Amino acid sequence: MAGPLTLIGVLLLALNLRAAIAVLAPLLPDVRADLHLGSGAAGLLTTLPVLCFGLLSPFAALLGRRIGVEWSLLVAMLGIVAGSALRVLPGLWAVVAGTVVIGAGIAVGNVLVPSVVKQEFRRRQGAVTASTTAALTGGAAVAAAVAAPLSHAGLGWRGAVLLVGGLAAVAAVVWLPQLRRRHVAPAVAVGGASVLRSPVTWALAAFMGMQSLTYYALLAWLPTMVRDSGVSAAGAGWALGLFNLLGIATAVAAPVLASRLRDQRVFGVLVATTWVVGLFGLLLAPSLYLLWATVTGLAQGAGIGLALALLVLRAGTPQSARDLSGTVQSVGYLVGSTGPLLVGLLRDRSGDWSLPLGALCVAALAMAVAALWAGRDRSV
């Protein structure tokens, strides 16, 4: 059985799997002003990491099989540190390159941290998975909340980005004792004829894709939306922190509730409806931004928790579970990666947030339609 140091190491790894993305969002107005970027180009900076998740997940599993899970996770943390350092160099090319390196490091962590949990905590998989989910979401919440205060305390946006990225160095140091072990990552399959032929697979992919698109779009742009309505940078950062923090509870609770239901269609539609309420609220009453950050935060946590639970509930065999997870997560993250860029481009075209928020409402409605298929009691 794994010891306390292994558990601490896993939680620190998880803590860094969203923080380096979330820290940039409250600072985007400063980054745009410094680098002279439009909304579309700024959206690209938050699109790139999610695109890496979708494209690089199979390669992350391959790395784990070649050099072992423990060494691969050390490389992932060092990649986040290196990418954060590269991000703060002068010029747009450095920010883009650093963001890609960070995305690659996080992609490795996304794939291999669950593998460590399965290998090292067999008797406590549920509890440890819930803890890593909380750490992942909590890391994003803390990074979002402290970004603007750190920047305004004299560090500037580059200093804030570097400091938050440097937390991965702490995780790397704590992880070093695990290098005495060597576990090989299980293969992650994308495809499988029976999986690809099943309508359930594509309903799940659509649900996860729309959930990811709305989540990453708000992760990138919620602080800017709030600041454009007259809120301070610190207040905008707190809104994003609340958005991420409240997702912890629902991300942990949703799989438990879903597993107790024979049919999850109503649950899925309820999650999508909550998204629509929060997005319309931001559109119609932006002064109540903390309320809408709360509503959308609860929705995003429940959405990702339900999506991951459905991957298990809809799979008929362990083999189909592996194939289904690989396919749905790859497609879901690729679709999700378009969210920040799409919102940025629509903001540039329309000049305000009405069109982008309207588009996100359409995505949430599409999520509800997908839930009507994905939530049915059928197996792949």
C-alpha cells in the first residue's frame, strides 16, 4: 500500500494540472495591452493547452510505457515549470511556445495521474480520485484568485505567471522519492470498432465536448467579461476563483449521484439548464457576477463529474471502458479547445459580450440534447 508521501505527491501533481492555465485568465487584459493582442489572439493562448490535451493524450500514455509513470510525471512537472519560464520572455512567440509546453506537461499528468491512483491506491480509489479532483479544481481556483493581487503587488503579469508555474517545481521535488519505483502505464486506446459504431459513444463525446467548450471558454474569458462591466481586476479574479472552487463539491458529488440512478437523462439536462441560467445571467445582469459565477461554477463541476461517470456507466466491459474513455476524452478536449478562441473571435466581431454569451448558451442547449442520448440506460 502506498504511503503518505506518495499521496501528498499525487495531490501536488493534481494541484498543478489546471493552475498554469487558470492564472492567465484574470491577467488577459494586461497581457493583451502589453503584447497588443486582439481578443481572438488572446483566446488562442487559452485554447492551446486544451488542444494539447486532445492531441497529445495518446503520446502521454506512450511516454509512460517507455520511461515509466513516475519519470513521466516528473518530466510533466518540469515541463510546466519550463513552459512558465518561457512564457515570461519578451514577445508573443515566447508566450505561445511556453503555453504549448505547459499544455504538453498537463496532458501527461491528465493521463498518468489516474494510472498512479489505480496502481497505488487500489483499496481507496474512490476517495483518492475525489481528492485529486478537488486538488485539480482547487489549484485552478487559487491560481485565479491570487493572479491579479500578485500582479498588482509589483510582480506584473509575468511575475504572477512565473510564481504560479513555479509551484510545479515543488511538486517535482516532493515526487522525487517515487522514482525508485517503475510502473508502466496501461495503453490508452482511441477507437475500437464497436465503440466507434455506437451512437452512445458520440452522444458522450458531444456531451463532454459541449461541457469542455463552455468551461474553458469561461475559464479564459470570465474575468475579462467582468472587468468590462466595471469590476476591478481583483474582483474579477475572485469571480473566477469562485467559479472553480464551487466546482469541487459538485464534481465530487455528481459521480456518486449518477451511479445511483438507472437513467441519467434528467440529471444531464439539469446540468445543461444550470449552465444556461448562469450564462443568461451574465448577459442580462452582469452586475450580479458573483451569483452567476456561483451558478456556472456548480454547473461546470457537475458537468465534468457526470461526463466522467458516464464513461464508466455506459461501458459494458473493461476493454470498452478503455476504448470509450480514450475516444470521448480526445474528441471532448478537441471540441473544448475551440471555446476560448471562438469566444475571442466573436467578441472581436461584435464588440461586446452578447454574441459570445449567446453562442455559449447554444452550446449548453446542445449539451442538453446530447444528455438525452448519453444518459439512457444503454451500454457500449
